[in-house]
Amino acid sequence: MFAIGGKGKKSVRTKSIRKTLQVTNVVIILATLVPFLINTLYYNLTLNQYEGIIENVYSANSLSSVVQEEIYPTIWNVVSGKTEFADNTQYELIGRIRGRLDELEKNANSGDNSYLIEVARNTLETLESYVDQIGYNIANNRPVHENEEILREQISSVSELLYDLIQQFVAAEIEIAHVQNTKIQRSLDFMTFFQIALFGSILAFLFRNYRQLNRSIGHPIFRLKTMASQIARGDLSIRVKKPEVSELDELTDSLNTMAEKLGELIEQNIQKQQNLQKAEMKALQAQIAPHFMYNTLDTILSLAQDGQNEEVVKTTLALSNFFRLSLNKGRDWVSVGEEKSHVESYLAIQKMRYGAILEYEIDISEDILHESMLKILLQPLVENAIYHGIKKTRRGGLITLRGRKREDLLVFTVEDNGLGMKPDELRKLRENLSHYDVTNPEMGFGLYNVYKRIQLYYEIDDGLTVESEYQKGSKVTLRLPKIASYIPVQVGTMTEGEVHDV
């Protein structure tokens, strides 16, 4: 810590000097603490609102999965006779969904969103009435085909409507999150401008007092001015020793406190900005890419129409495992083995789509499978290799994923023998990693997403590198620092038997 000090002449202690310095102390303290408190309170309030919206989006997405995946199989167990109506869990499931809808309505961020949940609740009541009708039919020994017709035509339609309403709620909450994020960004810009203006005002105030008191306390004021100039240039480590004039003691202490508080404020703002970026990346990661889901479901439908039941089971199993590993119960960190399983599920699905056009090899050392890493880093690189490398050629393609431990690093490479990039394209892509151009989505959003998440979570800038040669292929390398020992989380995967049961 650098301190400004030295001996100087003792000045005449007058009442006017004391009053001037008292006024200076009050102004500097208020100018420092009041904006800090206002900024902190406002930022925490808006950030809590933003986090609440993100929680609503996550909760609604998980509820839509329950509606889409559990209602039909649960009621089918009764209709098909696998379980007795009284022993089945259809009413427990409906009650659970109703409770989740109540929670979403309670936390809704607009009247329109509350209305959507109200409509969803009415839809759920309609669904419950159809379940009651099935129970009535069973109790009165009505023909089975009547219950099958209710399940196929009524309950399925109502379930789809309920799913669509929840997705509309998700979309509306995301829009509110965007507006809230804009407000946060604007407030940060305003506070930055205000702080700069505040520094300028403080400097001007000190300069005027310097001229008034120069004859009596020239050297102490000069030291204080030097400190203020250093702070304006960004050096917050500077401190001033107490002057020979006792009236300046409080001012000196206040300036030293200001430098310390400003350093803490800047550090807190940096940390909050990083937390905000992490929250945005989580929200983006939580949204399943529709085109991937649609293409996979189209593939499953085509296989089913062709009577390839075994391939249908394999593809459905891979899709289920892919999404389970993607969610990972909301955790950010996984083992290398879990990340490998995630990529294998993704490649199994793509292999079913592209057939002989796509071949792949995965070679990850056994000794790193229990190491910890940030989740969903490898799959976007493999996806990038398929869509920007293999898919653009008319010949068969090979993707190779390797993983090794080198000293204190986990090193992964994803290579393809696809189209590759010209030198100018490669240069633009590398530039785009640190400054993503949203107007040009072809410039590697997947790579940017991986690069940015590594930068935020690992706090390094050289974790991802790209090499490419036109007409020969590309190679992406990840270098991740090893972190503390990781205990794998049992995410759970579906077996072929469970898929058949469904």
C-alpha cells in the first residue's frame, strides 16, 4: 500500500480552517456512502426479482415435462387394466400438478401470466372430470373402448392444451426477464456515469479548498490532492498519512475510507456482474433447442412407421438419457464420465439420423472419468463439428473425441474431417469468441457459449482454442484446470425395459 507523507511547516490553527475541513468531511462521506447504499439496495432488489423470474421459468419447464411425460402413461395403466382405478396414482398426479400451478400463480410477475395459470387450472379440472368419467365407466363395467376413446381423444387433447398453456407462461416470464435485465443494465450504466461525475465533483471541491487554504496548509492539502488524483486514475491502494495540521485529521481519515470503500464497491459490482452473466447462461442452457427435439422425434416416428422397434427403443433411450444428463438436477458440475455419457447419447441420436454419413470415436482415459468438470462443454463442440463440418460435405465424416490428463489440466480435443475453414473464416471465428456478434449466428454461437462459460466458471481466458484447415477439417481443444475432488451424482438413466413399459 502506497502512502503519501512527509514533513511540512506547521500552519496556524484557525476557526475558519476547522469549519472548512468539517464541511469537506461531510460532503465526501455523504457523496461516497449514499450512492453506494442506494446502488446496493436497488441492485439487490432487481437482481432478486430477476432470480425469481428465472426460478419461475425453471419450475414451469419441469412442470411441463411432468404434464407431457406422466399424465398419459399414468391413466393408460388404468385403461389398459395394469392397475386398479382405486390403486392408481392419477389423482395424486393431478393434485401435484394443481399444487405446482398454485405456486406458479403465486409467483407470477404479471396479471396476464396469472390469467394463463388460471386457464391452466380450469384445463386441469376438465382433465380431472375425464378421469372421473373413466372411473365411472370402470365401476359400471362399460366397454373398454369407451375409456380408450376418452384417453386418446379427450385426455390427450386436454394434456396438450395444458402443456401449451404452461409453455406460454414460460415464454411470457422469459420476456419479463429480458425487460428486467434491460433495467439492470441501464441502472448499472447510470451508476457508472454518476460515479464518474461524483469523482469529478469531489476533485473540483477539493481544488477550491486547496486554493483557499494553500497559504496555511499547502503541503497537507497537496498530499490530499495527489491522493485524489491517484484515485481518479484507478489506484485505490493509495493512502495518506495524517498531516501536521490537526484540523485535517478527519478529512484524511475520510479519504482513506473512501478509497477502501470504492475498492470494495468496484469489486462487488464486478462479482455481481459475473453472477448476472452466469444466471443468463443458466437460463439459456435450460431452454432445450427445439430443432434438435423435433428432428429426433421425427426420426423416432420414421423408425416406428418402418417397424424398426429396436431402433425406436435405442433412440428413445438415448434421448431420455441426453435430457436427464443435461438437467443434472440443476447442478453445474458433473464428472467426466457423466459428460462422456451425455455426448454418447447425443451422438447415438445423430448417428440414427445420419446413418453411414456420420462415424465417431470416443477415447477418454479411464483415470479422468471421476474428475469434475463444468457440464455441457463437450456436446456443443461435437454439435458444432457435425453442423459446421461434417454436414457441409457430401462424403462420410468422422468425429473423434479424446480426453487426457496433462499435469494439472484436463485436455479434451474434438476433431472432424469435414469442410474446415479458410484462414479468414478461422480468424473471424477466433475474434468472435471474445466479442460475439449476435447479428451473425453462423459465427459459432456454440463455441462462444462454451468459451464464455469456461471464462466465467474457471476464470481463465485460454480454455478453448480452434484450429482448422480448409477441405481437411477442424480441431477444437479444451484445457480445463483440475478442481477439487468430485463425488458423482446419480442422475439416473432409463433402461430398455422401462422404455417398453411406457
